[in-house]
Amino acid sequence: MTTLSFEFFPTKTAEGTRKLLAVQEQLAQANPEFFSVTYGAGGSTRDRTLAIVEAIQRTGAAATPHLSCVGDSVASLRDLLQIYKDMGIRRIVTLRGDLPSGAGLASSELRYANELVEFIRKETGDWFTLYVAAYPEKHPQSRSFEDDLKNFVRKVEAGADNAITQYFFNADSYFWFVDRVRAMGVDIPIIPGIMPITNYTKLARFSDSCGAELPRWIRKQLEAYGDDSDSIRQFGTEVVTQMCERLLAGGAPGLHFYTLNQAEPSLKVWGNLS
């Protein structure tokens, strides 16, 4: 069975939340397994993340909060886990998280994602299904691919149940990553993260900053469209659909869409696949 999930980031205003819930209602028509909600550096969006998670839960859908450990105290994380448990949340995406500006890892009680996974298991047992991040094209801060693969294995050995990848536009990088970690003894589902293409400038800037490769042929085609947003979206839908078809045909267990709080781009790809 192919799983489907969608990711949101927390909004800053009440009006933004209303719009996001309207997007969530549209996406719910695709019957996703869950909606995940991101969590800012050092818990900077803690309250807003919690509010969105609560709102999604009230609609009857399954909300899955992200939780990062860098810059957050163990006491604060323990409190938040209890809140989520009381709300009936059964999944968490566990991350190291980005360092708050001016902070170092040494200032954190939990410094890495595997330590957060271990902590959650110790505190809550098997209550939560835990997802961790995977980087088919290497985490931008890792010293090497080998180090990054070992870091991923540590998260799995700590108790992770599933993984969601950073987005990519080269299916071979996903298959290569899966083959490598399978050879290292990892057998958990590794779900591709999918980024719809809707805006070339923003996508190029974001991809460069997070270490996701935007292949030259895609860049050149998107550049050629200039300000023709309809052509960019049409081309992007076609490219991403074809990649998803290949991923699923090659054994990917599902798809996790980075929606950027929009419904139509993800639904067009999913509709093509359906």
C-alpha cells in the first residue's frame, strides 16, 4: 500500500491559520495518512506548531508534529511530549533541528537526532511512531557521505520506525541511498520527500541553501520560462509526476509532499499518479 502525507509550516496570524485549514481540507480529499507540521529552530515556533497540530486534530485528521532538540531543554521537550500524548498524537517527526542564531551544539542537552529518538523512547516507550530525516544527497553539514550514512543508521538503531527524505529531483540519488543503508542493516521504510515546482527563483535559492540539487536541465528550462508562471507550474508538475512514478515503480513505500501550505501543486501530481 502506498502511503501519502503532506507537510505544513506554522502560520503567524489567525488569518493564516484559517487559510491553512482550508488548504488542509482540500488535501484531506486525497485521504493522506497524516499531516506533519514543522518546528522552528530552538522551538521558536513551538506555540504556533502546537496550535496548528491542535487545529488539524480537531478536524478528525491525524496531525504529526515535528520536534527538534537543539536549543530546547529536556524539561521543555518532556512537557511537550506529554501534551501531544494527552492530545492523542501517535506520530512525531524527530529532528536535530537548525541551530538558533549564535548558538552552538554544546549549549544543548540533546545535540543530535539519535539522542532525541533515544530520549522519546525512554520517556514514552512505543506510544509514538517516530520518523527521522534522511538525506539522499548528503546533509549539507556532514563531512562526507560515509559520515552521513552512519548518522542515519544511528537514528534507526536508537528506535526510529520510518524515515522521510529531504526533497530531491534525481530518483537515482534516492535508490542509491536506500541501497547503501539496506546494506548497513537498515530495514525501515524510507519515504521520499517531494517538492512540487511552482516558482523557479524561490526553489533555486532554497535548494542551494539546503543542499538539494536542482539539476542543470531543470534549471535551464525553468529559466527559459522567465515570468511565465503557468508554464513553470505545468513543466514542474510533469517533471515531478514522472519522478514519482519512477520512485513508486522502484519500490518507494509512499510519498511525503512539502506543500509550502498550498494544495493545488501537490494534488495535481497525486492526481496524475492516481
